[in-house]
Amino acid sequence: MKGKIREKGKDIKSRLKRKEKTLEENERYRILIENTNDIIYSLDSEGNFTYLGPQARRYGFEPEEVISQNFLNFIHPEDREVMFLQFQKTITTGAEFISQFRIKNREGCIFWIEELGKVQFDKSEEIIGINGILRDITERKQADERLSKAHKELERRVQERTAELTKANEALQAEISEREHAEEALKESYEKLRRALKGTIYALASTVEKRDPYTAGHQKRVTTLACAIASEMGLPEEKVDGIRMGGVIHDLGKMYVPAEILSKPGQLNEVEFKMIRAHANVGYDILKQVEFPWPIAQVIVQHHERMDGSGYPSGLSGENILLEARIIGVADVFEAISSHRPYRPALGIDKAIEEISQRKGILYDPEVVDACLRLFTVKGFNIG
């Protein structure tokens, strides 16, 4: 008899321990659910909420009020039909419920939501509902919209510039119609420009280069070197992309400098030199209203600033100069020294290395200079 009592006591203790473990696990799951950024939800087979995580309060929804209501009641009217069809497909076939849609709360606020749900089965393998997570992607959608607007604005500017070039080309053809060879060259140049318009930023860079045959390819070489320096410094790819975009149009403002000054073989006078220096501000003025995901307008206006404050146009110094501008500034100087200019022949790579080495920490960022030197002295980089 005593043995049976002991066995019964052990069984009770065992069940109590299992119950305590279950309670602990349930509490752990509750804490996890309530502390995640995403909203956990459950729907029955009709699309009615059976559970909604407390995170929904951030968006103006009380979980207790939402329970038993159909999820379509909270979907933006323009997205309801698509969401209904997706829900039906999931409930019918068991496919994952993956979608992006808008919700609208009682205050009229609209949020973009990304959803991932999977079906739930009962013991007889019948689908009885969907469990999943809801993630707020409003900021991502807003960023995509800003990028789209920036792209359209650049396309508009390129079209305006293309129209101006077309008009100038027609006038020039009328003036030199007797020079058939020159006319064909202009047509070819125009066709090259049209093909270059596949990318709006590259089209702007191409416009600058077509006006200055002595420095054709300068911006491309500067961009190649600047991106190589940035990668050598271990900068993230997003920052390297921003440097690439800034590099290909860093001399955008030169489109307003007369071509005869850009290609002048002799020394510039004071007025001509001031016009050249103004290109940084001009490029900034062209792009300052365009919302890029990178500080391109600021990079353009700062790429001639120097670490000791001796640069232009604002005399910025040290870390007041954007890192992207410091990198493009070193690449710009290196390319200018090593390549041919209208007023002198190319001085070569060695002279460029000497310049940035001697002025490291004075005019040029030391970390940027060290990365540039490694490229040429250790890794055999070719600027092209």
C-alpha cells in the first residue's frame, strides 16, 4: 500500500514539473512575442483575427477590438481585392501568404505593411487558418518614392539640356553647312550623347566631357580611382556607390565655363581662373534641390576643399569636409597630375605619388592618401 502511495506521489510531482515547464515556456513565448518589432497575428479560415500582437497599438489598433473582425476591414480599399485573392489562394492551396499592402487606421494614417504567413493545420491535416508576422515597411516605401522622384527630375533636366544641345547643333550645322566632314562629326557626337543618356547622371557627366576634349575621360578616371580608394579603405558598398555617383559628375559645373577657357593651352588670367573655380558652386546649384540618397551636391561643392582650410569655395578644413569629398579630391589631384592637360604634358604617376605623399595631412586626408598609395605601390593599380 505504501509503495502505491509513493508511486502516486512521484506521478503527481512529475505532472507538476511538466506543468511548471509548460508555464515557463509559455511565459518565454509571451515575452518574445511582446518584445519583437513585428506584429504576430493569427487568422481563422474565414480571415477573421483570432490573435493580434500588442505591437498593433503603435499603429492605432487595439488588439482586443480587432479580434473576431475580418482582416480585410483594415486593408486600404485599393489593396483589398488583391489581398482577398491572395488569402483565398493560401487557404485553398496552403501556399505561403506573402504580400505587401497598405493599412489605414481610424485617424486616417496610412502604413505600408509586408506580410509573411503560413497555414495552420488541425489534427486531421485540414487547414484551419493562417499564422504569421506583419512588418512596417513605410520608410522603405517612402525612400523608394524619393528615389523615383529624383530619377524623374534628373531625366527632366537631361531632356532640357538635350533640347538645348539640339538647338545649338542645328544652328551650328546651318553656319558650317559647307564643311561636310565637321557636320558628320557633330552628328556622330550627338548620337554618342543620346546613347549616353541611358543613365541620367552619366548623361550629365558626358555633357561636360563632350565640351572639353582635353579632359575627356577625366571624370571617369577620377571615379575609377576614387571608388578603388574607398574600397581599399573598407567603406560600405552604399558609400562607394555614392562616391561613384558624385565622381562621374564632380565637374558638372564646368558646363557653364566657356570651352575656350577649359581648353586654353596657356596660363589662365585672373578672371578666367575665377570662372574655373566657380564650377564647384555651379554644380551644387544645379543639384541642390534634387533629393539623392547620397550627399552628391555637397560632395561636388567640397571636392576642392583642403584639410588645412586652404581650399575653395568655403575654406572648410578637417572633418568639416565630407569623407566622400576628401576621397574624390585626392583622386582628382592624382589624375590631373598624372594625365595630359591643355597647358602641359602628363607629369606621370611618380609625380602624382610625390605630391600626395608630401602634402598628406596638410592638404589631403592621411587615411585617403595611404589607401591611394597602397593601390599604386603595392597592388599595381592602373588608373586607365
